Amino acid sequence: MTAHEEEFQSGALHRRLGLNRRQFLAATTGLTAAATVAGVGPLASAAQAASGHGHGHDHGHKGALVAPSKRGIILYTVRDAISRDPLSTTLPSGFRPVLEELSRIGYRQVEFAGYGQHANSEGGANLETVEGARLLRRWLDDNGLEAEGNHGFIPGSWPFTQPDLDRFKQHLEIANILGFGHVGTGNDPTGSAYKADWDVAADKWNALGRIASAAGLKLYTHNHDVAYSFLLDTGPLDDQGRPTRSSGIRRLEYFLKITDPRHVWLEMDIFWAHVAQYKYRTFTAPDGSTRTNVFNPLRVVQKQTKRFPLFHAKDGKSNPATGNGYDMVPFGTGDIDYATFFSQMGAKGYHNPMYEQDNAPGGTANPNQSLEFSEVSYDNMAALRAPRH
């Protein structure tokens, strides 16, 4: 264990951080009850939201695959609304109005994708500070929203530099103020195809995961399609001494195998996992033969379902004319079988699915499109039921 990790293990960080989730809930139980009786204030609105009696769409949850309290969205989907100038439009603009609108729609969870907004928005352009986090926390509480994670900073250096480690610590501090259960990144652990580079990435992530765990947080990485392509881990070697063939294991499957399940978690982007299913079907085996192995995202989750506390619930319409095999569309309007996926993934009530759509912003032609798609997607997520057999 490094000196930096020992600092976190000794509780030095806890003395600097805000209350973690468990401490916050314990500290506010009495206040929540009192506020609920009075029917006033942000704690009351949060309690009403949790019980299904707040504002937003009224969807019955009997048999729902995604409970009302688990219906989430990553704010990258509505990044255009968060970043636009509130002085130029009457549409929701900046964090506070956008969070209000998402709460009205019915969402109860959000995942951040950074802490920047337009400079004219309340709080200013950069909320990646302790003060900014406290402001965001107040807006979350006011709207009955719970923040689950962030696509934030992960040190690029290994071994860590002190500036990188200090910035990572700041992200943990912000995460605790915001009440996160998780902290992570939107990138793969490495873009390399080679086993040696994934070994290095695992060492780094195991170290970061221990630091995050000591702060009461689960560290997670997010996948794109290439991370579920085949690992190059066997010979013959190329002229730089690197393997040219595969044993058939996929990159992220190997990463899961060699990282510590107590300290490293994954957020599966279900869309990109299905793109990987479409694109990466064959590999060159050690004997030079071409072998077929079709990827099954659901099976990967079923094998160790609690390694996946977060999902990106991103839908796709089948389109074999494109390289990815799918076009991104609002949740529930595509061809990915979310009813089967969510009903069979295991650990009921554990996972946190976040609606995401990279292409939701409509630009000048339809400036409110990302929020409109968010409403359609919420309705479809709320209506999701297990398939009948």
C-alpha cells in the first residue's frame, strides 16, 4: 500500500469530506419525518418523490422492471440544455432549471458528466468546487433527485503524480457532498488491444479503487464497443514483441478477472455492448485459425451481476448499413431487448439504469429535443415490464 493510500485508509480524507450517503441518511431521518409531516421544504419534496406522490408523470409501478426510485438519466444526454445561455431562451438552461425539468418528468436519479454550464447560469460556469457541489446538492434535494455518479477525472499517470492524485481527491470530496454512491469515468481503462497494457490498467484501477473505497465510494469504468473486442494475448509476436493472436477472452472480461471486485466496478453501456456483439464475432486463435464467438452482454452481467451497479440504458434501432449496426434512438423506441435484459440480469433492485442518448440534442432546428426525448424515454422506461412467455 502506498503512502497516499494509507492516508485515505487512516481516515484523513473522511475528516475533510462531507457526509457520506449512509451518514447523511442517518443524520436526516428525523428531519425528513418532520418535514414530511409539515409538508414543506426540500426534504418534504424528496420524501414525496420517494413515495411516488411528488410531481412528474404518474406511472403505476406494479410489475415495473425499473422501480420509480431507480429511473435515471445521465446529464450528458441534455448537455445542450445545461450549457446554453439562459439569457438567450425561455427553455430550461443551466443545471438548476434542467434538474427541475427532469424531476417534473419523473426522473429520480441523475449521473453527472462534469460540472460545467454556461457562465450566465446560476452559480457560474464551473461548479467543480466544494462550493459548487454544495449548490448542486441543494438543487438535487429541492427536486427530490439523487445523484449516483459522475463521468469525471481519472489520473492518466501511473504511478500517480501528486497533482493528479490531488485532483482525484477533490473529485471524491465533491462526490461525497453530492451524495454519490459511485464515482467514475466515461472512458475505457485503456484503448490498447494488448494484455500487457490491460495488466497496467488493472494495477492503476485497483489502486484508485482502494482510495475510492476508503472514501465510501465505488469506482467504476464505462465501456465502449472496442473494450469488448478480443484481447491480443498470445503469439506469435510481432517485430515489437507484442502478441498477434487471441485466446478468445475479451478485453473487459479480462479486466474484470484481474481487478479486485471489492474496489473496481463497471458501468455497462448496453448500446455499445450490443454494437460489440454486432462487430466483434471472430478472432484469430493461437493456431492461426479463425474462430467465432458471439458476444452476449446479458450473460456477462449474469455471471457477476453486482460488478455492474450502473448501466447506460441507451437504445438502438437496427441498421446493418452502418458500421455499428445500430442507430441511437430514444429509450424504448429501438430494437435492443431491454425487457429481457432487465428481467434476467439478477440482483433485483440493485442496479441503476441511466437513460443516455448521445445524439439527443436537436441543435437550432429543435432546441428542446433532448428534453423531449428524455420525456419519451422516461415514459418507456416506466412502462417496461417483463416479457410474457
